[in-house]
Amino acid sequence: MLFTLLLLIIAGAPAAAQPASPVVSADAQAAASAAPADPAAAYITAGQDEPGYRSWYVADPNRAFQVKAFNDYLESAEVGGIVPTWQLLRTATAWKECGAQPFEVPPTGEWPHIIQTLRYIRDYVIPTVGPVEPVSVYRNPILNKCAGGAPESAHKEDSAIDMVPLKPITREVLIKSLCDVHTVHGAPYGAGLGFYAYLRFHVDSIKFRRWNMDPAVLALCPPLIHPDDVASVGQPLPAQSQVPETTAPATVSPPAGAPPPLPQH
């Protein structure tokens, strides 16, 4: 009888000794499940995001080889990893309307043209405004024309990168800070600098020049354009399409009533 009683006590002991399940508040659960905001999302069309890239990548077996070759080339030139390689394959924002691909590996003959652009971004853009995300890079001639690009757009040569900052910043601070740095350091890199709607801006390395699409903030960054540069830059915003909001941080979507999309350059 005593032995049976001891067995019953021992059998019940583990259950009594088990710790209670931790209690997690509703706020903690919400914080843990919330996805981080993507500051560049407002500037990227559906299909040009990371899931879209993965779909594009697996749709053609040749793309794995092409992407690796491009990435290896960037690494060999010591400009790999400045921005994610897959983002450097984004084409035009209007790719879908033009019946084009959302991503494209440029022809190998154009690859050298992006090296100096990436160096300038590494040396002066990122130290000035923080990390950036490319939203439009190489555009083949057919896509460039359909998307309204400038006739001699640097995008056709894989020299241009349109990008947005990933840290909150006002439009005025973005323009003024990048313009000041470009004035001092742009010429040795042959850097072109252009500003477009909201926080989107352009860097290339075909020639030292500068343009500003928005007359409302022209004084923050006077253009440096010669007559022979006109074919390689975008055209100014018409007065009725000036950007109405200039203080939105990078994490805020374009405001209601925003101007229509700008012609790509």
C-alpha cells in the first residue's frame, strides 16, 4: 500500500513542476508579426519587387548564368555589394505598359559603363544621404523610347541609375546635400546628377552635368547644362505638375493629387 502511494506521488510530480507558459501581450505579438516598412515601395511597380525578381529569374534557365556573370564582373571591378545586384537589373518603371521585361541583364559591352557610376555612389552618394535603392537602371533602346526616355539617355548605356534614399529625408535636404557634394566632387567622376519627382534622383557617369526637374526647388540646385547635354537629360516639369509635397520622408507614399509620372530620362 505504501509503495503504491509513493508511485502515485512520483507520477504526479512532473506535471506539478512544469513551468507555466509565458504570457505574451497583444502589442508584443503585433510588433513581432509586423513586417518592416519598405521606403522604396512607393517608387517600385508591381513585378519589380523582390518576389517579381525571383519569378523573372526562374522563368528562364539562362538567367542564372547571366546574372552570375554580371555579378562576378562587378566583384572583379571592386564595386560589388554597393547595392544588391538584382536591383541593378531593374528596367523602366513603365516596363509593363511597354510590354517589356521588369528586369534585364545588360549586354556585356555595356557593363563597363556602370562601374564609375557605382564608384561615385559608393564614395559620395551613400556617405551623404545613407543607403539607397536603385529603381531603374538599364533600358534597351526600344524600352527607353517607349518609356519616354531622353534620346541619348545614359540608361541605354547602362551608365545611369535612378534611385531613392532608404532613410527619412526631406526633398530639400536631399537636393541640397547631393548638389553640394556634386559641385565639389562630381567632375573627376564625370558624374551627372538629376532630380525628379519626390525623392527619386539620377546618377550617371557619362559627363559632369546637373539638372532639376522641378522649378519650385530650382534655387537649391542650379542646373549645369550645356546645349549639347539636352539630349541626355529629362525635361523640366511643366508648371501645373510641380510636386506639391516637399517635406515627406522617404517612408511616406506620394500624396494624393500628385503629378502624373514624369517622362523617364
